[in-house]
Amino acid sequence: MSKKIFSGVQPTGNLHLGNYLGAIKNFVELQNDKENQCIYCVVDLHSITVKQDAKILKRNIRETTATFIASGLNPENSIIFNQSTVSAHAEVAWILGCVSRMGWLSRMTQFKEKAGKDKEKASVGLYVYPVLMAADILLYDATHVPVGEDQKQHLELCRDIAQKFNNDFNAPNFLKVPEPLIQKQFSRIMSLKDGLKKMSKSDPSDLSRINLTDDKDLIINKIKKSKTDTLPMPGINDDLKKRPEVQNLLGIYSNLSNQSIDKVKDEFQGKNFSIFKDKLSELLVDKIDPIGKRIKDLLKDENYLDKILAKGSQKANNLATKKINEIKTLVGF
Ligand code: TYM
């Protein structure tokens, strides 16, 4: 069955291995199934929920676009655009905001994490951020949304919003209730320094993540310095619950080498960590370094990247305009 795919990535710089393995690698696989219609969005409106420097934001929008292309997305096969160029996103977010309940948003764990202790000082945008995310998805009648595990709750909210809109406006199945596409394994890549914390662009330590633009030496150094423990490498029957860092590194190896975790455990059982780390570095350099080089190359041609976004924006606008007009009619505008 053909799927309508929508997903987004924030242009906040430092896209990392978690973004790649949890989301972007999946975007490419979905695009390569010719049956699917794929829309991938650089969600710049989302990024300003925390303060951004205008010049850096502009660069980051291009860098995220370059990352999409360098990872294998093809603008001829997928619609690639940045959110702020399709005004229907913000308009629909307003309408859906009037359907959503405060109680639903108050339960969002990502807001609680990002707002920290001083919620009063968080932007209103950060609070209503998941409503904008719902607008992104529902505007295109997306049937499937590939994301990492951290976005699961936002997708459940999106489903609730769609159903409530359809009920409130007596329009059964008008907004399509989307399915999340979250991988069973590797949907949450963890920090290289703390196996209980998600790998994240906002972690103050650069050693906690592999950025997609890290060069060979940096990658090798970060893996060398990544946290492990004093026990030897585990075997198939060893439980890794108490060894989250080891589990994470094995998971990364397994994903990048397209082998099961058991196969990887079997290969390295009882060996010294340094042997495994050397192999993991080799694999990362092999897979990530070419992407990083391509991103840097693409960034030299801003015109090319801007053209991709402009073309994508035109296509996205055509789809979005039709849907928002229907939404406005239902609402009574
Ligand atoms: P963002 O920009 O934080 O992350 C982009 C994608 O990367 C995934 N991800 C991870 N996956 C595995 N392990 C990690 N450590 C890791 N870190 C990030 C995220 O789950 C995400 O899929 N709200 C979204 C962007 C968005 C969106 C949308 C997504 C806006 N509108 C509509 C889907 C549909 C976000 O902030 O992702």
C-alpha cells in the first residue's frame, strides 16, 4: 500500500548520529520505495521556540537541507522544503490550538524537560509546539510519520487532535489519523558519555555525540573517549540492562553494519573493549565521514540549496492550500 510520509527536523545545528539512525536513515529508505509520497520538512518555525541568532538560523536551515541531500534524499523524489515558507502551517496550528486542550499539552514530557525548573520563563511557543507539529502532519493527510522514540508522545497528541477536530466539526475521517513509524531497535540513540541520556544537540559536551559533520579524527577520538565499563565485552546471554553504555555502542554497531545485536555480541564476546571500539570507529568513519564531507561540499553552493527549498516549497504550498481551504470552510470562515 502506498504511504504518505511526512517528517520534520529542526534546523538547530549539530545534527548527529541519533538524528541519522533514529530518523533520517529511515526517511531515505521510505523514499526509495517508489510507492510512497514523501515530504520532509526543515521545521524552522519549531526552532524559534528557543532563541536563535538570525544569521546562524539561516545557515542551519541550509545545513539541514544539505544533510538531507547528503544522506540520500533526492529532491526529485521527495518534497523538501522549510516550514516558514508555507504559511498554512502556522494558520492551521492556530485553528488546531483552539481544538486542543490545555490538559493534553500539560502532559507533554518534552516540554517539561526543555522548560526545566523555571516554566514561567519558557516561551509560549515551546508549550504549544506539539500543536504546530500536528498541523505539519495533518495538513498533508500524512498516513505515516517516521520519527525517533522521543517524538512518540507528540504523535499520540496529533492523533487526539485530529480525532477531536473531526468530531467537533462533524467531519468523520476528514483529518487523517497518522501512524507513527518508530523503529523497534535504535529508536533512541544514547549519549556517548551517559547511556541513560538521549544523544542530543543541546548536550553541552560535544564528546557526548557524533555530529554528522565530524571528521575522521574526531570520530575516532570520541569513540575512544566514550564511556564503557571494566567488564569484558558481553556475550549473547549477558543481560545489558545494567550496562546501558555498552548496549548503546553495540546498538550503533549493529545498525550501521546491518547485523543483529546477537551477531555483534557473538563476534566480540570476551574481547577487549579497545578492539571493539577500533572496529566501531572504522565503521562510523566509513558511513558518516562521506556524509559529513558531502554536507560541507553542498554548503559551498547556497544557491543550489536555496533552489531545492524554493521548489519544494512551491509543491508543498500547492498541497497545503487545498487542505487549508477545506479546513477553513469547515470552521466557518
Ligand atoms: P528533532 O529536530 O529534535 O529531531 C529530528 C528527528 O531525530 C530524532 N532523534 C533521535 N532519534 C534517535 N535517537 C536520538 N538520540 C534522537 N535525537 C533525535 C527525533 O525523534 C526526530 O525524529 N518535533 C520534531 C520535529 C518535527 C516533526 C514534525 C517530526 C516538527 N514537525 C512533524 C515529525 C512530524 C523535533 O523536534 O525533532
